[in-house]
Amino acid sequence: MKSIRLLLIRHARTTWNAQGRIQGWADPPLDDVGYRQARALALNLKSQPIDIIYSSPLQRARITAEFLAAEQRAGKGISVRLDDRLRERQIGLLTGLTWAEATQRFPDWAARAAENGWGLHPPPEAESLADLKLRLIAALNDITRWHDGQTVAVVSHSGSLNA
């Protein structure tokens, strides 16, 4: 078995990132800053040979990955493979709220989460941290098994990558 080189990349900024909104599985678009970030990422990694790119299907990750793919292989581009398992954490009733709004709307949850963290107290109707980790570990295990000896870029989300 050879080694695999994984480039773990968070998507570029969205309209909701700029507003401080919790995204989860919502699919807001990149904003102007996000498009500039995606272009800059692609140009900065242009000289790094990447064999394959995997991405969450959410447009913020997919578009970031597409910019990267277009700059690879001497400008000829490479394909982006979408994998649902690379999605952000499903965040339940917090979707679309700011942290201040979430704390105000769900004060009991916010107090428990502040004391013990999200891992022990997922938001209302949200995916647990344990389930998120299982989903991502399965995806990364498959990717590393399928692409032994290659350089693979994985474009995902902060919650997913932090898990």
C-alpha cells in the first residue's frame, strides 16, 4: 500500500457566512468574496498536481471544487466527484439562524451546549456529532482505499472537517 495525500479544503464564503447564519444542509450561494476565494484557492493550488477532487454536493463546496478542478491538468480540468457523506452537519432547527437568534430561541440547549459542547448536546432535530463522524470516516476511508498513491482534494465544510 502506498500513501495517499489528502488536501482537506473548506468551501469559500457564502452569503450566510457573511451574515453569521448557521447553514447546515441549507444551500446558500457563494458571495462575491467567496467567488474570489475560490479563484484564489484554485490559482494557489494550480502547481500542486491533484489526481481527483471529491466534494460535498452543497453548492458552496461544489463550486469551490469546480474552480479548483478547472485549474488542474494544465488548464484542461479534472472532474469533481460529489459525495453526500461530505455534507455539513445537519443542524436541525438552528438552520438559518444567527448564533444570537439560536441562543435566544433555544436557551436550554444553548446553556447545555455552552457547558458541555455540541458533541454531548446536539441542537434540536440535528444530527449527532457521533453520526457525523461515522459518516465522514466512512467517506474518507473509501476515498483513501480507492485512491492509494494519489493526491486527492476533498472540499467540504468546517463542521465536517473539524469532526
